[in-house]
Amino acid sequence: MSAVAVHSLWTMAADPIDKIDAPKIEYGQLSPTLIVIGAAIIGVLIEAFVPRKSRYYAQVFLSIVSLAAAFAAVIALATRGYGTTKAGIVAMGAIAVDGPALFLQGTILLAGLLGVFTFAERRLDPVAHGNQVDSFAAQAASVPGSDSEKAAVKAGFTTTEVFPLLLFAIGGMLLFPAANDLLTLFIALEVFSLPLYLLCAVARRKRIMSQEAAVKYFLLGAFASAFTLFGIALLYGYAGSVSYATIAQVVDGSIENVTPALAETMGNDALLLIGAAMLVMGLLFKVGAVPFHMWTPDVYQGAPTPVTGFMAAATKVAAFGALLRLLYVVLPGLSWDWRPVMWAVAIVTMLGGAIVAITQTDIKRLLAYSSIAHAGFILAGVIATSADGISSVLFYLGAYSFVTIGAFAVVTLVRDAGGEATHLSKWAGLGRRSPLVAAVFAVFLLAFAGIPLTSGFAGKFAVFKAAAEGGAGAIVVVGVISSAIAAFFYIRVIVLMFFSEPKPEGPTVAVPSPLTMTAIAFGVVVTLVLGVAPQYFLDLAGQAGVFVR
Amino acid sequence: MSFPLLTATAALPALGAIATAAVPAARRTAAKWLALLVSLATLGLAVAVLVRFDPDYVGPKGNFYQLTESHSWIADFGVRYELGVDGIGVALIALTALLIPFVILAGWHDADPLETRSSRWRPTQGFFALILAVEAMVILSFEATDVFLFYIFFEAMLIPMYFLIGGFGDRAHKDGEEVASTQRSYAAVKFLLYNLAGGLIMLAAVIGFYVVAGHFSLQTIAEDGLPDMATSTERWLFLGFFFAFAVKAPLWPLHTWLPNAMGEATAPVAVLITAVVDKVGTFAMLRFCLQLFPEASKWATPVILVLALISIIYGALLAVGQRDIKRLVAYASISHFGFIIMGIFAMTSQGQSGATLYMVNHGISTAALMLVAGFLISRRGSRLIADYGGVQKVAPVLAGTFLIGSLATLSLPGLAPFVSEFLVLVGTFTRYPVIGIIATFGIVLAALYTLVLYQRTMTGPVKPEVSAMPDLRVRELVVVTPLIALLIFLGVFPKPLTDIVNPAVKQTMSDVQKKDPQPEVEAAK
């Protein structure tokens, strides 16, 4: 059993060297992650060796090609049955290649691709000293407002490092929902979190705010990582293994005494409960569930908007994927313990996100709280503990991520002299000035609100149906009530855009390059297609809804 | 496969909406004519539905839905694209298709831009496209025999309605400058939130129904019978459905959005709300509450009847006290919806036939009254009753049509609403005499508010502001005359309508396993 083999690496280091098996790596099945990580490393080399003038083009080209290639690899794996019949655990028990992993990896890669498009946008900000500039600081290291910053802007520097950072983050996210032991889970968590902390800090405008957001995100994220790691240690003490399968077997009592050295702690339920709670806490932090959501509004507001859009979509997908695998593969034997807790978390998350969002006056903060409420809806599917629950969460994540990226991409377009005009009062009358942009944003808002014929409704129906079938009728009732509350603030934005008189010095809508247009158009198309004809994608999510153990 | 007539009836206005929205900004008039032609063609298709419809048809295995279409749509949710009509649905489709051309014609100039703004802002195209979109969704919700399909259009129609209410108001106080009315956007938001909240509660019940039944198809239920439900489950689900329909209908105490919405919207949009969209609520009570949850419906009947009674009296009393013409009509409508709901839940065949006829007749009579009121308001630029006086001396035709509309609203014998109101009252009285008697006071109050309205606006000395008021124009006459003709025709000869409706009502009655109470004295032949 490969799980035991990996374990032997840890405990029998004193034995003669020739007893260690050479690790067997299934490169083909790991190719999506390997392509992205490899491209990220090449991206770092480009930063070092390619002349400044051509770095941007080289990085954009590399990112798009590698993400497209990785997506193609995911599709190829899925069509060859690695999501269903040939699903298995690879890399000596460290990584699972199965339906949920491939589905989520595909979603993350598409979201990442759209993310690259919005990262690469250079037509929105006014030309500075003859150079087209993107949303990122000219030189992240220069102090805001200092001479060195001015010099960097004048010299036309750009932070092209964002592209390799994005690729590293995507690489970590691809690994996160596929991780099949706790150490891989933790490494994946760090690999995608650290680049995101950095990305949050490099906004071109409002740099202090951006750096503040990054520091907050980093401190709270580090705290959550520490919790995760502590939880992992406790679980190891309980089960004597970090492998998902082994822990699950120890939890349900089918094997005992994996590690004689841990005889004193193994089987101690306190370790299991506290460890599992800490681990789940770390993941709930990443998905932004109440009460671990405090970072969300500040970070969403302060980060450069393309980063926010990507992060809001892809982090959620990756973290929910990992949470699903943890709860369904490692801790199903504990479901009587975690279900009530998750019930409570889902309820406060739905209500908390929806209620606090009402008072927001900044569009990015509003979307942040809306994302919290959506995390609650997704949790409703998670606690269904059924195959339908898994597939409904997968579908919801797919639907939600493209709406989110599209919505944040629209936010980047509405600008005034100070950059993006994110204060809601500035959006007044946008529908009169730019009906098309306002209509597109209204479509996204309606999808967030879960109005029928949009993807948001299909997703919401799927998770609520799964929850109701799983006996969580109360969750469904709370869910529809918080949907009604949430509808209020989405509608408020629509009112503002269409029924308010435009202000004379209101923002203008910048005309984007085809890159951002593609991202927005893709978001609209996915929103409407998943709303009107979701069957194919529900099938896809349904087929992908089985975890390999 | 036969021609999908029901799909076509809904698809035509939907496509027409897209086409109208796509008309270039400068070709406003073309957009109007396009919308009108589409609505007339839809009326043609609705007539075809009416002709193909056979009132006494009973299909295989007791499936009484006709002109059925059935396709798989979202198999994972058990959702089918399933259409079919019974007599009640046909009558309401006909009403909808009939009223929309008048709504479009009456609102001909309501959405003209006041000045040529930026070339991309196209309110006229938007206005007519939204009206057609509402028509498509309303017709689909009358046709859907799949609970989920119905729910989708029940909810989705809120969005175009919301833009119609919030985006287009009276031209009254604008002085050349388009002032954004905070009142109006308040009304639109209130409309949306009330209905969305109702709809979302219903969503929980729809999901619950699926968990219990495993499918959404009314046709399957017509063939195989209802799924087994625990009594408490059935009651909860019933409440979830009924709540949404009671908001839409609207039933006291969930009615407060209606006066705002009707007061702020333009008269044609107000007609669209009360005569067309709200009918989906009462229709759905008949179709879904009674057919899916017969036991729970009987369980809830006493409470609902009392609420309906309160609606009748309360709506009428508040109508008496209104100073705003459009709000008065709104409260009168609340009173009338009370009658409709009372008729539905009286559980007698007269009551339910009466309620169905009431839906149609109320649609026509409110349209007549409200559209004439809209013409009046557009002339003077004020909605306040006190700003008028002596109009009948200046504009006799306008006053005359207004009078007929008013008389229809108070259910004068000889006009269509009388037949339905009488049936509802008789139907209620045979089972619940006390409630029937109290409800009759609603008619007395109706006489009060309509006649006082007429008296204050039309009679008396001519106010100086109205002295130059022009009489009805040709376009306006084209709108009003057919409606009035129809009111008189259906008042004298309601048989065509009752023939369509009665078998369907009988079916509903047998679904709830209720028999009419036997009269104690045989009526003299």
C-alpha cells in the first residue's frame, strides 16, 4: 500500500538506505500541475534574463500558453477516464487524481486564464510617460509617494513578476483540492497563499491601502496556516499517519496501531476532535466563512481589482475542494460531530454575509460580503454528505467563479481621475451613460442574487436541493431568507445604475482591450448558458462527484 | 409532431422583445409599431389556442391538460419543459394577449425621450421590449405544467416589471427635465423585494416538493395521482407556495407594495401589474395550491377566507380615503383580489368559476378604468383627485368612458364584473354564509369610492386648469372602445367564457374532493 510506503519514509529513516523505494511519480496524471509550476519557474527566469521591454509580452504569452496547455491536459485526463474509472491515487499516496480534482482543476485553470487576461490589461489606466501601464505598481519595492517611485514610473517599469506569482498561486491551487495527505495539503496551501499575499500588495493606485490589505491578509493567513499545521500535527498524533485513507480507516476503527511509537496518543479522541476542528478552521478561513471572514472585505477592497477577481474565484474553488475532500474522505466517520458545527457555520455565514453587505458603500467591499454569503450557500451543499452534495458544490463553484471574475472585471472599467471609482455613489446613473456595461454588470448581480435563468439560480437550486435531500431543511429555509436579504443590496446597485441621475463629475467607463472584454464576455456567456441549459454541466459535475479513497 | 402552439404563443413576444430592443435609437416609431404588431400577432396565436382548445377534452389516463408539449430540460433536477393548458389557463392567456396591445397603444408616448440624449440611451425601445418580455413570461407561467418551469418564469418576470416600474414614470412634473423620482425607485424596489422574498420562500417549498415527489410534473400528477405526503409536510409546502402567491395576488397583509407600484408606474404599466402579472398569483393558487396540496388547502381555508374578507373590506375602505386616482384604483384592486381569493377558497364550483371569470373581467375593467385615468392624468399632469372637476363638460367622451369603467369596477349589472362577483358571492354564501354576507359590503363600498371619484373629477364646476382639456384622441378611442364593448358583451353574454372555464373548475373541485353543498330548497325551474 503506497500510504504505508510514504509513511515508512518518515519513521524508518534509521534503516539502511537501500530499503527506500525510489518514489514513483505518474508524470502524465500530474501534468496539469507540473505544467503550471514549470511555467512559473520559467517565468522567474524570464524576469532574470529577458530584457525589460519584452518581459511583459513573454510573460503574458507564457502564462496563457501554459494555462491553456494545463487545461488541455485536464481535459485529456478526464476524457481518458481518469476522473471516473481510472481515478486513483498517485505520487505515492500524496495526490489524488479523480473526478472532483479534475473538475476543480479545470475550473481553476479557466479562472486563472481569465485572471491572466485581466492582469495583462493595459488600456484602462492613462498612459504614464508614454508607457501603457497595467493595474500593478511600477516598482513594488519603492515607497509610495517617494522619488524612487516617481523615477520608476518615469522609467516605465512594470511589475511583470505578477505573472509568475499568479502561476505559482494557480499551481498551488491545482494541488490543494487534489492533495491526499495532510502534508501535501499544507504545502499546497502555502504555495498558493504566499504569492497571493504578494499580489495583494502591488496595486498601482492606492498603494498604501493595497499594502495594508496585504499585511492583514498575510498576518491572518499565517495565523490560519499555523492552526492548520497544528491540526495536522494533532491528527498525526491521533492516527499515526498523514495519509487521508489511513486516517479515515483509523477514525472508523478498521485499522489500529499504525505506528507503535505513537501508542500513547493514537486513538485519543480529543486529539482527533481538536485536530480536525483546527484543520477545518484553517480551510474555513480560506473560503471566508463566518467567523473566519474578517480579512475578506479589507483584502478584497485593497488588492488590485484583477487580483481580487482571481482570488475571489479561484481561492474559493480550491479551498472548497480541499474542504470537501477532507470532510468526505478523511472525516466521514466523524460526520455526526462535524455536521452540527458546519450547520451553524453555514447559517451564520449566509446570514452574516447578507446582512452586513447591506450597509456597504464600496462596490468591492459589497462583493466581498456577497462572497461570504455565497460561501454559506456552498457550505449548505457541503453538509449534505451525499453524492449530490459533492456535485452540487462543484457546479456552484464553477458557476460562481465566472460570475465573480466577470463582475470584478467590470469594476476595473468604471474609473475616474483617482483610478477605479469603487464608491457606490459614483456608480449612480451608470446605466444612462453606458447602458451596455451597466446591463452586463446587472446580469452578474442578478446571477449573484440567484434570479432564475442565470447560473446563480441553477447553482443555488442544486445546493439547496442536495441540502434538503440530506435532511437539512432548516438550512434551506435560512438560505432562501438570506437570499432575499442579499437580493436587496444587489438590487440597490441596479437601482443606482439605472434609476439614478448621473452625476456631472461621475466616472467614465474605460474602453478595455480585447483581453478584459474576453474575460467579461466569457463570464456573461457562462452565466447565461449555465442558467438556461445547465444539464450538460450538471452531468459533468455529477460524473465528477466521486472521491477516490 | 404537431405544431408547438403554446411555445409559439410565448416565444413570439419573447423574440419580439429582443427585436424591439435592437431597433436603432433613431427609429423610435418603428420600435413602437414592431411591438404593436408582435403583440397583435401574439393575440392571433392566443385566439388559435382558444380555437384548438376543447373544453370537454379528457386525455389518456385522466391527463386533462391540452396542447401539451414535453421535453427534457434539466434532468438532474427532474425538470421538464412541459406545457399544457386547461380552461383556466386558456382564459388567462387570452386575457393577457388581449390586453397587451392596448397597453402598448396606451403607452405609445410614455417612453418618448424628452430630449435627444446620448445616442445609446434608448428608453422607448426598452419600454416596449420590456412589456413584450413580461407578456412572454406571463404566458409561459400560465402554460407551464412543471412546477419548476412555472417558478422560473414566476420569478424572472419580476426583473422586466421592476425596470418598467422604476424606469418609466408619469411625465407629470418634469418641466422638460427628467427628474429621477425617488418615490418611483422606492416603489420599484418595494415591488421587487416583496415579490422576491415571496418567491424565495416558495423556492424552499419547491425544493421540498421535489424531495417529496421526485418530479415536478403536473401532468404526471394528473395521470398517476399525488405523491404521498405527511400532513405536516403538505401544510408547510402549501404555506410556502401560498405565501408567494399571496404576495403576488396581493392579499392583505402582504399587499402594501401594490399601491406604491401602481401609483408611481405609468398607467399602462399599472394595468400590466394589476390586470396581467398579479393574475399569475391567483391563477397559481388554483393550479398549484389546490391541486398539489388539496388537504392543506382545506386546512387553511378558514384563515385564508378571513384574510380575503379583510382584503375586500380594507381595500375598499382605503380606496374611499384616497386622494390619488391611481392609488385609489390600486386599493380597489386589492379589494377585488380579495373577492377572487375568496371565490377560489370557498371550494364551490360557483365560487371558483366566479373567481376565474373575475380574473378575466377584473383585468378588462381595470384596464379600461386605469387607462382612461391615465389619459386624464397625462392631460392635467396631476394624479390628485382634488385637481380635477367638471371634466365631463370639457371632455364628454373621456368622462363617459371613465364612467363606464367606474361602473364596471363597482360591478353594475349588465357589465361583465357583475357576473363574476355575483358568482363568487353565491358560491361563498352557500358554504360560508356569514363571510358571504360581510363580503357584500365590499360592493357597497365599491359604489362609494367609484362614484365619489367620478363625482369629484368629472362633475361640478369646471376647474380653470381643466378648461382647455382636449377630449379623447383617435389612438385613445381605439384603446378604450374595444375594452368597453367587451365589458358589455361579457356582461350580457358570459356563456363563451363560462363554457371554457367550467369544466376546468370541475376538475379542480374533484382534485380537492369537494362537492358543492346541496341547496336545501330546490330552485324553482
